[in-house]
Amino acid sequence: MEISLKYGQTALDFRLPDEVFGGFILPARTEQAVDGERLISSALENPVGSPKLRDLVKPGETVAVVASDVTRPCPTAIMLPPILKELAAGGVAAKDVVIVLALGIHRNHTVEEKIRLVGQSVFDAYQVVDHDPNRCRRLGETSRGTPADIFEKAADADRRVALGNVEYHYFAGYSGGAKALLPGVSSHAAIKNNHAMMVHELAKAGILEGNPVREDIDELPKHLSVDFILNVVLGEDKKIKGAFGGHCLAAHRAACKMLDGLFQATVPAPGADVVVVSAGGFPKDINIYQAQKALDNAAKAVRPGGSIVWVGACDEGFGEAVFEKWLNEAKSSADLIERVKTKFELGGHKAAAIALVLERCRVFMVSNLPEETAKKLFVTPAKGLEEAVKAALEQAGKGSKVWVMPHGGSTLPKIVS
């Protein structure tokens, strides 16, 4: 069996003997050609639970369009022009529009990255700014005590439009919707309070009802309106397969429903002996912080005591300062779990999430990281895929099978009897 997995901007190829190949853990096939721009146009003409965007805005109003940062695969450069056209049709002048790139706690963008995200023509004609978590307006707090702190450029606008792509999120359930604002353009205090609920048993990928993290996010519009959203669902080729515009909650839920139909995958009980998982290539494996999502999804497919071969280039290293600090200070993976329970800290929560996977199975990692860096994750670094698979099979035991998960960042496995 010849297998190729996305890895950074390239791919890694390896051979797997037929007798140990268990199968692929794949979402539904979505390779059929779809006109993404037409889907967006239809979504704007037929919004879910909302008037058309052009009918919501008025001449003279200011509008903040909140868009994803460079770590997300969201096709912002495709989504922005029709949104801006809608705003113009409603009488909003270009000078009254600000495009806010939602960083959460991620690093700022370079000018080149901003241009790549929004497109040169939009960058030249509109104000494009990075979110600054230190310049937020406090507008109240949610029922769970999360401060409604929103970046001033978004909070001070008369209207807010949120863009995003909907995919599984390891503790918020799904990305998209009001997540563009929380954590997208929120303060550190707000993000910390929201993310601290990740330890709840229902704070998991694919769960909305009863998930305190997602319910907290969805409460934010009570304090500051999200007047319109445009969310897209991407295929494994990162091209648009569905688009949903309209009401912040209704349009988001419609996108989540489509995602489930495309990306849930099943694995026979008791689970896979070995799962080889790719984060999905750039930008999903730009750093360890982002590639962790694929590891978390793969853990849902492996049997207790099995192994995961985690594949991600991670050319930018750790990707977040606190995350790196926690890993440098930990003596064991158990230290990280205990620490997140007693003193939650943004960034550190991702280190604890990796540690929780290590409680269930062993992890071998194939990356461009220096060996000493990979070891700080308490995983076993490998020089190549074939070496890693061989070691994982030896650990899993005689007769074990290898399952391959090519799109780990966007596939949600489910073990079924």
C-alpha cells in the first residue's frame, strides 16, 4: 500500500504492508467540483434566519468585518469581496469598513500575510487591522462569568459581520459562528475564562448541547450583536463545499449539520491498534499548537493502549509562548494535567490536552522539530514515517493493524460496535 500524507507545503510518502493495513479513516468524499463563489453568492441571497446583509445596514453606519487569522484555512480572500459588495449595496462606504483579523492569542501578522489573507485589492482599498487583546471594551459578562471584552475596533462599530470556516474544535465543539468574537477578538481574561471550561466532560469535538465552552461563546451576542455571519464548510482539499450566511446561531448550526454529514467517520470497536494521522498540511501543521487538533481527533479512533503516529511539519516550533513554557517546565505529562486543573492558563491548556492523549495511548511524532523539542511533548520522536510505524506496531503488539487518517484536523472519528 502506497500512502501519501500532506506535510507542511509538501507531502510524505510511505509504504505499508497489506497485511497490517486496517483501512483509512476518511470523511465522506467531497472531491466533486463545486463553485465556491457561487455557493457564497447563494448564501448571501438566501440567508438563514436573517434579512440580506444589504438590507441590514444603512448609509453612514460603520461596519467591522471580523475574519480569521493566518493559522486558519478559511478562504477569506474569496469570502470578503461579496461581503464588501453587499455592504456597498446597502450604502456603506469603504471608509466606514474595518476588516479585523481575529488573532485570539496568536501572533500578529506581517504585511505580506495580511495581503495574502484579504487580497491585494481589498488591502489597498480598506483598513485591515490585527486584533489587539489589550485594547478591548468591557460590555458585561456571560452567565458563566466570562467578561464580554471585545477589541475596540469591533466593539465601536455600528454593525459586525463575522466570517469563518466551520470545522471540529477539540473543546468548543465546532469553530465558526460567534467564535470569531470569542476568542477571536477578545481579551486574555475573556479567553482564559472561556477556555478554562475545556476540562468539562461535554467540552469535546462535535458536541454543542451541554458544551459549556460553546454555550458561553453563543451567549456573547447578548452583549454585543453579531449582525450577520458568513461561514463556509471546506472539503479535505480546502475548497468550499458549502456556504451559510445569516443569523449568528441559525446559519452556524446549518453549517455544523453539513459538516457532520461530510466529516464524521467510523472505526470498528474496540478502536484502532495504530492510527497514523496527518494534521492536513499547511496551515494546520504550521506549529505544534495548531497540529495538536489532529492528535486530539486521532485519539478518538485509537483503542486504549494503542499508538498514534502524529505527522506534522511544525516549522514554526511551539507556536505559543505559554504553551512552550508549560512544556519546558513539566517533568512529566501528568504534571501538565494536574497544573491545568489547579491553575488554568491560556496556552498551557493545549499542553494539558496533549498530556490527556498520552494517558490513553503512546504517541510517535514525525516532524521537522529538533529531537529535543519533540521530547518536551513527552512523545517519541521518529526520523521518518516508516520508522515510526514500525515502532508503533511493535508497541501495539503482534497482529495489530494500522489505520490511516489523512485529514486529522477535520475528521471526527467515532468507534462503533
